[in-house]
Amino acid sequence: MVNIILLGPPGAGKGTQAKRLEEARGMVQLSTGDMLKEAIAKGTELGKRVEGIMARGELVTDDIVIGLIEAKMKDRARGGFIFDGFPRTLKQADALGDLLARTGETLDAVIEMQVDDAALVARITGRFTCGNCGAVYHDLTRPTKVPGVCDVCGSTNLKRRADDTEETLKTRLMEYYKKTSPLIGYYHAKGQLSAVDGLADAGVVASAIAKVLDKA
Ligand code: AP5
């Protein structure tokens, strides 16, 4: 069992690779972004609190996301956890370290997915997902086989995100560079960081991640 973090800016391919790892290795994806979007879709109190913040592309408060992760980590994951979009600040990174220590678990790898900003605009504005199973698609690089129908579960509930605009991406990227990119140095200093080329074909990225995990 291995626990890993997928670290990278919006559109780096974290969700795409997390889904592959779930299928290939029986790991469990813990995406704070997905948890928050679910709260918004259900109209919960939490959803109402975070909706505007997320639409603007800003980060929600540390305490909210730490609470979400803590609750999910109570269920054991046979193949280990994939932390996707968490941690995003140094406070969240410390909190994750404490949560793992409390349950006697380890963080086995932090995978930095390296991409350049120019590629992210095309990825973000072309993305759509299945509202039923969460499969991730792209208009050009990964369209569905049958237009309008999810390849994985057959649902026709395909959606685009409210924050997937070129304008909001600028704020999301700024938040990443200001608050999340310091984690690269943090995990490098701990000897836990490995980098992969996130611009490569998704299958090539998956093989590079597999190599890191096989050594972990
Ligand atoms: P979140 O949902 O985590 O979004 P994000 O980090 O902006 O990341 P994305 O989901 O946009 O990108 P991804 O890296 O998963 O890329 P994907 O695989 O989809 O967060 C949303 C918001 O929630 C935040 O802005 C914040 O407000 C809040 N939030 C969440 N967590 C938080 C936290 N911890 N603290 C505070 N606030 C938090 O791929 C993108 C596209 O590219 C897809 O179309 C895909 O098909 C395509 N693609 C993927 N890989 C490749 C490839 N190798 N080649 C070509 N195309 C590819």
C-alpha cells in the first residue's frame, strides 16, 4: 500500500492520472476539488460558503479542506490514497503529515507534474467530465467515442466546470504559484519529491508515475 500526492497546477492532469491509478492499482482518489464541487451540487451549507470562492478561482480556507480529508481518511484504502489537489498550502501539508502519523501511515511519494502555462489554457478550456462517474475528457485530445456519451458508464450527463475559463485560470494559476508551488521545495527537502513530464501523452505520464510508485 502506498500513499501519494499528485502535485501540479490546474490542468496538469492530476485527476486524469488519479483515475488511472484507481483502476490499475486499487488506490483511492481523494480530490478536495471534487468534494467541494459535490457540496456545491448538493446545495449544502459548505457548498454555499465555497461556491463564490471557487468560481473566482481562489483557494478555500485550510480548515475546510483539512476537515474534508480527515473525514475521508477514516475509511482505509486497500491500495493507498492518492491525494489530488491536496495539500495546496504549507499548513495543509503539515496537517496531512500529522493525519498520516496519527494512523501510523506514511507518505510514500510526491509526484510533481510539470507542465507549462501555455498548454494549460488549451487543456482547461477543452475539458469536460462525466457527471455520473467522473471520467475526464477533452474536446481535442480525449473526446468520447460516441459524441455526448461517456465511454466508461454510458451516461449522457457530460459537464463543463464553471471555473474552466481563460479568465479564471489566471487567478487559479496565481494561487498555485503563490501558495502551492512552495510545496515543491518542502517535499524536495524531505527527499519525497519526484518530477514527471506532464506534457507527455497521458499513457506516457502514467508509465512515468508507475516507475516512481514501483520504487516507493
Ligand atoms: P480542483 O478541482 O483541484 O482543480 P485544479 O487543481 O485546478 O485542477 P484541475 O482539476 O483543474 O486539473 P487536473 O490537474 O486534475 O487536470 P485534469 O486531469 O482534469 O480545485 C478546484 C477549486 O477547488 C480550486 O480552485 C479551489 O478553489 C478549491 N480547492 C480544491 N482543493 C483545495 C485545497 N486543497 N485548498 C484550497 N482550495 C481548494 O486534465 C485537464 C484536461 O487536460 C482534461 O481535459 C484532460 O483530458 C486533459 N489532459 C490530462 N492529461 C493530459 C495529457 N497528458 N495530454 C493531453 N491532455 C491531457
